[in-house]
Amino acid sequence: MASSSPVEIDSRGLERDVVPVPEKRARRTQAERVAESDRRLLEAATRLIATRGYTQTTLEATGIEAGYSRGLVQHRFGTKDRLLEELIKHIASAHRERLLVRLKGLSGLDAIFCEIDCYLEGMDDPPVSSRAFFVLMLESIGPAPHIRPTFAAISARWHRAIARQIEAGQKAGQIRPEIHPANEAQLLIATVRGLRTQSMLHPTTSHIAVAIQALKDSLVARLLMPTPRA
């Protein structure tokens, strides 16, 4: 039976099997190992927060969930609140990166609609990161006040971003000039957060797609400049 291994001809003209030399895996650098462990720790904390909440999520449980020790979590983040602050920033940053890709080339009302879509899409079956984010947001006004400033800073940046989009729409003549950008941005954030919370409480009855369209229709009616009659 013929050999299935590669062969070569030696100096005597005879065939011989070639034994493949296994490739050596490149050793990861210290920075790569740290990045990998940080990613696994944050993912573990996300899963625990989404299912257990703030009080029942500990550094020890996070380390075990990630396949590491409590000592590594403490060494890397110091305290549970510090770990959760980094988790909140990580989730918010990932959302912002996805949003910026979709916002490219949009302005005014189109950009506001994009903000709504990115925030509310998929809420009938929310990902674990979304559940964790909202659990922590709600608990920041209860048992976890130390992480409240992190949410406040994220909200402030989001408020400014939406207000700027409204101002851009006004300068372009698309949005009514009497609209107050800061007030409208605050109302919009409160609305989409309420819809998101509602969809997570009652995912089978929230009909989030219908709610999104109703919100957009309301914004068009209130914000859009009327089309001049011929």
C-alpha cells in the first residue's frame, strides 16, 4: 500500500518519507497575555452581573468564572467597583464604536434615527452585555452608588452628541429653529432608555420595532421643518 506521507529522493536515488516538522507556535508577549486575561475577566464579570447582579458578583467569583484566581482580578483591577467601572466603560465604548461606523455620512434627523436604531435594535432578545449594563445602571442608584458617576459621565457625553446633531439639523434648515437642542436630547434619551427597559422586562410583548417606528414618526411630526407649499 502506497504511503500517504510526502516523499523525497535521497542522494542514492531512493525514496524516503518526509516527516513534517510541526510548526512552533509563536509565544505571546506579556502585553498579549494581559490583554487576553483582561478580556476574559471582563466577559466573566459581564455574565455574572447579568445573572446575579451587583451584590452577588464578587472578585473571587469573577476570577473563577474566567478561569483565573481571585488574586489576579484583585491585582489587575484592585476593587470590585473599579472592575465594574471598567466593565461599564468597555460596554459603552463598544457600542459607540459600532454607532460611529453607522453614523458616517449622516447628520440631523437621519443621525438621530441612527442613534435610536443602534440603541434599540435587538432589544426583544438583548445580548448579555446589554442586560449587564442596565442591571448596573439601575443598581447605581441603589446598592452601588460608587459607579453612578461613571454612568453620569456616559449620559452627559451622549446628551451632548444628540444635542449637536439637533443643532446641525437646525443649521441645515431641516429641524425647526424653535426646538431647544438640550431639552430635546434629554427627552429622547429618557424615551429610548424607557423603551429599552420595558423591552427587557417584557420581551415578548414590547414590540420594539413598532415602538421605534412610532418614536420616529413622532420626531418627524415635532422636529421636521414643514415642506413649503408650491
